[in-house]
Amino acid sequence: MLTNDVPPIRFAPARGGRLAYQLFGQEGPPTIVAIPPMAQNIELAWEWPAIRAMMERFGSFSRYLCFDKRGTGCSDRRSQVPGLDERVDDLRAVMDHAGIGSAHLFGASEGGPMTLLFAATYPERVESIILSGSFARGGPAEEDENEDDADQRRERRELFVNGWGTPESVVVDIFAPSLADDRAYRDWHQRYERYAASSDSLRELLELNAAIDVREVLPGLDVPTLILHHAGDQAVPVERAREMASLIPGATLVELPGNDHFDYVGDMDGWMDEIERFITGRVQTRSATIVRHGVRVRTLGGFGVIVDGEQVPTSAWGSRLARQLCKRLVAARGWPVTRDELIDLLWPDEYDMRKLGARLSVQLSAVRRVLRGGVIADRETVRLDLDEVETDLEVFHKATDDVAVVASYSGEFLPEDRYEDWTAATRDEARARFVLAARRLADEELGAGHHGRAAEIGYRLIEADRYDEAAYRLVVTALAAAGERSEAERAHTAWETSLREIGVEVPPLAEVIDS
């Protein structure tokens, strides 16, 4: 139990910055990881007695981790505020740094969608989900949208941002109306806002939140879920909680009395009792370790993903779009691909970028789930993490001698996607490298008198290009030199058949052998 001391701030290295977190409470399980709401400061929060009481209550029955999202609080502020799927990566980085294999996830407010997407992406790392005052979609349902409402939402957002951290702040009125007349709380919270996020970061956060929509992943969740929501919540209507409860299999919804949004305001014991009972009374605690899976993506000769030696079934992807997204990232060979390009690839005939951005996050979640991570994303781009995922394409390009190049080329790059424009350059580059190495190697084998090996290489060249005259000539010559006359004749016939399709005459067998 903590008294006057604030738990030390630790920093988890993340791509492009550091994420501040605190870890405190009892030594053993259960472990709760709190997913941050819109903007907070985990160090300053301990100043307010009700927040300290909430933290100490969590620490009394769990090992509790809380952190500040990138661009807010004690975390590095220099980077852009992350999009939703980037936040999933950041959560993973914090858990890894803290040595937490799996945990109960507590998502408050905006932390809910991040919690849900993480659970869909890394189900093995989630023991249960607890959501408080949260939602699955940030904006209104499509059928409820109209231009007038959109204008009003923009005006309210600007009012919120412009008042942030000043005496004109409306945060307390919206999020903690029962404390609206408490002058000390208002003054403290205005200071807290300034330490939680800048107004520019806040504006970015609100714009990103308006595009959040993770409803698509909810029916596929298979984890105990508790949803808590104040019936009169003015910041997030209780209908959003009811919507989530209807979409998540087996979810339990508890509607609490009151109209405050902040958890620590009002009757804290009521909802804390629900959480403690949910975690310690009905959820079996299990230990887990952070596992680095062996993940390999095959693209030469056909597409497939192998995790720990097992082929991932097509059904595990959830959709064709996720598979296509993974293929495109492999083709980029670790270089970033813009989100706009990926959206255009997956939804070429749709133009609402706000909704499509949210849908891209869902598909990235599916890719991460299959690859056990393996994706690096920021606000503008997405790329494959080649430190976590091995691809046969990279093994092929890193081969340093002809033998290795030929051995690692198992066929055309993504043959099932040969008519996709984005595959052409990668396919042509790989094929050209293989052909050049194979020709040199075949010449060496012929010169060494290894005619059978030379013929095998020739057959592989023909697989790469069925109209390759030099490859046919190589096969026929090598087979004849090896004394395989009948095989040489069959190879010559195949040569004639293929070249006839493009109107090219093939020299007689005797002429080829004698040349």
C-alpha cells in the first residue's frame, strides 16, 4: 500500500520515443494494465486524493500498471499523437518492457477502443477486458450523420480545445459535473490539463477519436468482458456501452447511477467492487511469459505464413483484405507504405478517408494478430518489422552467392497476384536476379561436367519463363551430354511446343546437340 510516495516513473523504449509508465501494487497476480484515456499525467494524478485512493485500491488486490500515451503526460511529447493501431503497438511495448506476458486490461473512456483492438490483435495476452465509460466508435453512426451535426461537433471541439488548461475550460462541466462547483478541483484540474497535453495535441487526439470505429472486431472477441458505465454520463452516452455489450459475445454490462464520466468521481467503491469481484472471484489467473514467435512469410511460389512451424490457415485472417495488406507490406521489403496507398489498394472505389482510416486500423489489427506483431505504423505510413518477421523475399535478396540465390528462389513472387500493378516491380526484380545467377551457375556446372545439375537449373529457368530459348537449349545440351538421349528429345519437343505459340522456329535436335 502506498502512502505519500508516488511510484517511480519508468520509460519503455518505443519506436520514435519513450513511453512513461508506473508499476505498483502487490507482487503476484492478478496484473491489471490500465489503458490511458484521452490525456493524463500519471505522475501529477497522484496529487488529487480521489485519484490516489483509486490507485491504492487497485494496488491492494493487483499488480497495477498505468502509462501515458505517446505525445501526452510524462511520455515523450516530441512525436505526433499516434493513431489507434499505433497505440496498440505502444501498449505492447510497455507490457514487454515491464515483463508482462498477459494481463487484465482496464480501458477507461478513449482507452476502450485501444483495449478492444489490442485484444483482437493479441488475444493470448489478454486475460479479461474491463471497460469504463467507453465506446467502440468515436463518431455518430453513419445513418445518423448530417452536415449540420458535423458543423456543431466541430464547433464544440474547438470550444473544448481553446479552453483546455485555462479558466474557460469546460472539461469539469462535461466530465465531472458533480464537482462543477468545487473551486479547488477546478483550479487543480486546469493545471492538470496543461501537464497532460498541449492544445495542439488535444486537437489531434479529438480529430483522431472522431474516426475511431472498432465495432467490426467485437463479435470475434473471445475474452471475459465487463462493461461499466454511468447511466447519465454526459461525455459518452450510455447507449455506446449498450452497443458494445450487444456486439461482444458474453459481455456483462453494469449501468451505474450518476452522471460523471471520470471514474474516481462519486461512488468509487461501487464500481471498484465490481472490478475486484470480476477479476479475483470469477477469472482464473494464469502466469504467462512474453513469447517471441518464429514467424515467416512465404511469397515466392505462393503466399503463406508459418508461425512456430505451423502454416496459418486462410480462415485465421478473417478477410481477404488482411491477406492483401500483408502481401503489400512484404512487397515493400521493410520500406514504409503510405496509409493513403493502402486504403486505395483495399478500397479503390470508396472515398471517405475518415471511415476508411478506421477500417484500415481494423485490417492492420488482423495482420498483427496473425504475425504476432510484426507491423510498425505511424500517422502517415505502415511497414513490416523485419526484425520480428522473416520473409523468403528478404532471404533471397540477402543471398550473397549464386548457389544461395538459386536455392532460395522457390518460384514467382505472388503468382496469384501477378495482375496487380504493385507486384510487378518486385516480381521482375526477383526473377531477373534469379535468372542471372542461375545462368552463371549452370555454366559452372556444365564446365565441371555436372550435366545433370545443369539440366535441373535449366528446368528451373524454364519454370521462370516458358519461352526462354537459352534455357531450353541448356537443358537439351546438358541431357544429351549426360547420355539421356530420350530425355533430351522430350525437352526438345517441349521447346518446340512452347515457341510455336509465339511463332518462333526451333532448330533441329541434332543441330542443338552438335553446336
